[in-house]
Amino acid sequence: MAREDAGLTELDRKILRVLQREANLPLDRVAEEVGSSRTAVWNRIKRYEASGLIKRYSVVLDPELVGLGEIFFVTIRTNRHDVEWLRRFSDAVAELPEILEAHRLAGENDYLLKVRVPTTRDYDAFYQRLISRIEIYNVTSQLSMETIKADSPLPV
């Protein structure tokens, strides 16, 4: 699966796959897993960080264990496409922590939100806060019954 257009070598891809799986793995273990020297791996990681390829390091929490058991996918249609509406919508999305992801779409719907909350009642409270901040033409919410796959590593 060589994608030379991305400018990544096979060694780069191996290192990135390991780091996405376990970012706090000791450098010696990363080097061992990818079949390279510790220094070469360290230099590449520093280059990834400096270039912005690695944006940040984070910890993945179990949502159930922190009380965020419900996922809603929310599609939004708007009849306003002006700069002011988009600014207000973007501000609302940034300020509402329940929104884990927000996407502008091509097609019938304008936006898709992934929202995590403890309960459906909490979703309703979230929904009320959202519509109090921004005019929305149509909102459709769908409750996820089961997460079949929720993997964050990119397939490099």
C-alpha cells in the first residue's frame, strides 16, 4: 500500500502505525518493532512533530467508564449560508463539548455532528442549547444503538 505522493517512506509508515497504536511506547520498543535504530526513529519523530504531521499526543478514554454512554449523529440543514451564520455555527460547535466531530457535507444535508452524552435527556438539553445559539432549518438526530468500530488510527 505504497503512497509515495504523501512523501512517506515505508519506515515512516511503520513508525506512524506504531505511534498511533501506542504513543507512549518507549523509543527503544518503537525502534525494535519497526526494525530501525533508536536514533533514526527519534530523528523521524522529531521531524513529524516539527512538520505538523503529528499534531498532538492524547489518551483514549473509555466513554462508558466516564459516563458518556450515548452517541447521537445529528444532521443539520440550514437555509442560511452567509458568513455570519457560519461564524456563529462554528463558535457554537467549538464551545459545546458534547460535539466530538463536526463535518460540512456535500449533498442534501449541510452538516453532520457526532455528539456524546450520558443519557437521552442530556441529549435533549444539548439540543436545546444548540438551537438557542443558532438558527437551524432542519435537525435530524439518530441514536447509535451499538458501536461496531471506533478506531482512530489512520491507515498509513
